[in-house]
Amino acid sequence: MRLATLLLLFSLCTCGPALMVAQRTEVSRLTPEQQAAKQALQAAREITYDFPSIRPLIIEYQQSLGRDYTAEIGGDEFQTGEIGNQRRVTVGLNLPVYYSKKFIVATALKYTFDETEFRELSRLGSERVENDVYNFNAYSAGLNGIFNTALWDKPLSINGGLILDGGNEGIERLKGLAGATMTLKSTQSTSVAVGLIAIIDPTSQIPFLPIFRYKHQFKNSPYTFDFVLPSRVLLRRAVGKRGRISAGTTFGGSGYYVAVDQPGFAQDFEYSQLEVNTGLIYEHKLSEAVIFTVRGGLTSFLSNRLTEKGEPNKDYLYRNTQGSTGYFSVGVSYNPFTGR
């Protein structure tokens, strides 16, 4: 399963307990229907602020800078060169389909355009040097359901989702996810949640993924520590009335399908790229509904592999190594439900 899609559904899975905790807040002088609506909006504001990937509309441009590049096929080195720039444009649309006190259904639609420049590519045993540019499209459509209940008097969220994805050649695969998350502690200063996700995809290297979130507002301090396994560790603070700056590390990635027209090879492959980004994130509220985000720092590439479609990622045919380099991104997100 592509990491970017997995992290999106992970964020949705983490939201369930937060919604349920918010629903426990007492709101006086309101009808039950008004209480439920107000509690849902309060929870949604906090969740969509902490998890940008699930805001209703997200548009982001990211660029990583030049770095060294070495590739191998079947364990043998065959190509070296440089990657000049890698540009990525992402558009995401996340909309609730149904909401009640205990059950939430939401859609997650995403499109990514990826362009990578290769420079001074040379193959082993050849004196020919090439420059090339590769463009890929990736899209996915997900449907996710969250059931909120309680176990041992602790909020429990049970989650399940389906993802249909594709690329340049059209629709490719259907994948699934199931999990549960329990909130162990929730106070004004500290929240702790644990859980587990089962990944229903034979190509995944990890069939199960643990969930752990620890968020703590330091006493008499503007700083908040936010740790979410497996996606981020950040130290946050407010800047003025409309801004927030975060320093730390986020874990992410991208992937797309590749058509290969070579004798002796399968036609369809999947390429996955895992990244660790360390640096600063600044978010600014342009209005109650619109948030502008800029990021920058150092990006490191953990794994870059090409596998036959439907095969385990460990059985890769091709892989490459890339040096660490700088990156920056700018984006805007829109949440029409904020402030209502």
C-alpha cells in the first residue's frame, strides 16, 4: 500500500477517539440535536487543524532540490547520475458522507502529479550520458467508516476503509485497511491514544502498524509537544493570533504506477518512495476557513523501490539511492465548515 494513502487513512483513524472525547463535553441550554452539532464542529476544528491531510480541500506544491542518484537492477549497479529537481503537486478532497454520534463515513479523494529531472545519467559499460524528465500521475479514492464506542470506560474508535487507486494507465488496484484506536487519557493539557491498523494488501512490507499519539501542552508555556507514530514528532507554538510554527520531523512518501515495455518483464510495476522531512512548518490563518502553509528543511530518502504490481515490496526488481537534500513546499487548505 502506498504510504501517502496509508497515512491519510491513519489520520482518519486517529480522529475517531478525538471526536468521541469532544462529544462528552457538556453544553447547556441547547437541545440534544444542537449539542451534537456544536460538539461535532468543535471536534472538527481541532482535528482538521492538527491533521492538515484531512481538511476538506488541500492544494500543495512541493519541490526537493538536487542530489546524487545511483540505481541498481537485480542487485547490480547499472546507472548513476543526478536528480536535478523533483516537483510534486497534490490536490486532496475529503468530505463527510454521513455523521452521527457513533458513526462517521467519509470520502478521501487525492490526485498527485510528480515530475523528476535526471541529469548526466550514465549506464555501466556505456559512455553515453543522458538528461531526461519523467512525469507521473497518481490518484486514489477512499471510503472510510469510523464507529465510536467505549471499552473499559475509555473512548474506542473502530475503523475500516477501502482505497481504489491508479495512474497513467488508468485504474490499478483495490486495497483495504482496518483498525482500532483507544484514548487512554484526555485532559486540557495531555492526550494519549493507542491502537493498531491491519493493512489488507499483499504488497505491504508491514501487515500491522501500531498507532500511538501523545500530545502535551507544557505548563505556563506556549509550546506543545505532538508525537504521532508513525507520522511525526513536532514541537509547536502559536505565533500571534493567527499563526502556528512547528519544528521537528515528519514521515511520508509517494508512489505511482509505471508501465514497462521491455521483453522479459511484466508490464505493470509500482514505484514507492519513502521520505523523512526535518525542518520547520508555519501555518497561518488567512481567514477562519483558509489556512496557508509553508514548509522547509532537509529531506532524506529511506527507500526507493520498483516492484511488479501486486507483489510484496521486498521482492523489488529495481531500487535507487538518493542523497539527502533541501526541500520546500507551499500549500493552502480550505475548510468551509469552520466557524459555522
